[in-house]
Amino acid sequence: MKRWVKPSKRNLPPKQFNNVTEGGVVCPDGKQVIVHWELLKPGMSVFIPAVNLSKLKKQVKGIAKKNEFVIKGAERIEGGLLGMRFWRLS
């Protein structure tokens, strides 16, 4: 089974262009999380653990806009971790 989200071993923040992170990297709490959005098909979802949910939501919204797909997100606690689950709608 493929992992859609994998934590990065680097602690460096990703390059940002107008609050849109480069590629599929989100960095809401100072730790990079790589999301393979190209593998996420419509109807699939991914949970991204984070504490700063507003920053996470803003970064994912920017990535979705850049890649021209629709995302819906919900704040959740899963497996004892606070974060957001995002569904790709199109």
C-alpha cells in the first residue's frame, strides 16, 4: 500500500511563492510533510497531522488552486493526532 503522506527528513521550510508551497510540500508547523497530490484521484482523501490548521488549510488551498483541482477539508482528530482530512473532489 502506498503512503500518500510522508514526513520529510529535512527540517528546512519549503520554498514559498505567494504562500503557495513548492510541489506537494506543506509545512504548517515547521516540519515538512510531502503529499503526492498527483497520486490522489477524485474521491480519495488524505489526513495531514498539524497543529496550525489555518496555515495548513491555506497551503493546501494554494496547492489545489495551482494544480486546478477542487479540495474539501475537515478538521479532525485521528489516531490521537490533530490535523485535517482533505478530499479531492475533482
